[in-house]
Amino acid sequence: MATEGNFKHPDTGVRLGHSGFDNGWVNKYLPEVDITCILDIGSFDGGDSIRFNQWYPEAKVYSIEAAPINFEVLTRNLVNRESVELFNLAFSNTNGKLVLNQLVNSSLESYGMVMGSLYENIQSKISQHGMSFIETVEVQSITFDSFCEKNNITNVDVAHVDIEGASYAMVCGMNKVLPKLIYTEQQGPQWYVGDHATNEDLHELLDSKGYTLVETFPNDFLYVHKDYLNAT
């Protein structure tokens, strides 16, 4: 889930959530790449999509959010941005319908938004972090490959992923179009009920697809595909 920061909507002045993504990493790891396609997966209120649009005005940004209530907010925040396309979808390893678990805390509730996860959360962790469960909702799920095929995407420069523990499942469905750079939250298996993928599982899966872990942060990872890492 994106965290609130000092970034404000350039038109309305409303404070928006955003991740710790730094476009300096693109300059560092993809110095020779002309950024033309960005997937913001789990875009919450659109704060990161707007930042990408400002940094790379010539690029196409695909802003993807699973939770219907968040998608309404996202739609309002990204109105009239022609190079940003919006999708109310959950990325996973399957195509079809899945259940999204929705949580709130006082901050989210005041903004009329939720934290959505495809996985059931451990109750003790929910309470520890001041969250409460409100409801489940059925959402449309799609694989990375299917999304790219449906939208005629043959190249992804940056995949910015914040999907509450589903990064591993998303990468399972990512085989035909491999982003040059992936920024994703850590798996956090201690949050979820049942046998859930670990950070090590995610590292091994991405390594098998040609990625190197280049940066580790308290809550996130940055990977670069070896084809481009070797060129820097």
C-alpha cells in the first residue's frame, strides 16, 4: 500500500499516497533506455502514476488497481491525463474472478479508501497495525502475460508493483514480456494465513527469469533484468 507523503496532486493540491520509488534508479540502472512504457500495478489513489507521468511525459503509463472503491478515487485523480490508461484489475497467476480482502484504518477510512489483498490476513497482525477487516469483494484477475497481450504491449520498461503480498503470484504469470526494471514490495508472509510465498521464493523465481536483486529497502525490492544490468 502506498504511504502518504508530501506529494500533492498538481491540479487539485490534494495530498496523495506514493511509494519510495526514486526515478534516479532508472537513470542509474537503465541509462541508455528511452522510457516508453510503465505499469503501475496496485496504483491505489494514483499518486505514483502521476509521478511517473510527470517524470516521463512521453511514456504510456498503465495504472492498475484492484479495489473498486480505490479505483473510483484513482479515476478522479487521473482524469484528463491522456497518456495514462486505467484498469480495474487484480494481477495474479490466473485469469478469472478472485476474492479481494479489504481492510481499513483511521487514515484510509478518512480518505474513503481501503487496503486490498488477495490473501486473508492474520488477525493479530491486523490488530497490531491498527487495521480492521471490513468485507470481501469479487474482482477480475489477470496474468501479466494476458494483460500485455490484450493491450498489445511488447515492451515494459518499469513495473511498479504494490499488491499486498501477491508479487510472487504476479511473477508466476510473467513469462512473455519481461520488464527491464521491477520495483516491488516485500512478500511479508507473516501477514497472511496459510502457506504463502517468502521473499526468498520471490528472489529465486525472479532469478530464474533473468533478474538480479540490485537494491533492498525496509519494505521493498528493486530488480533489474540481467540483459540491461550488464549494459550499465
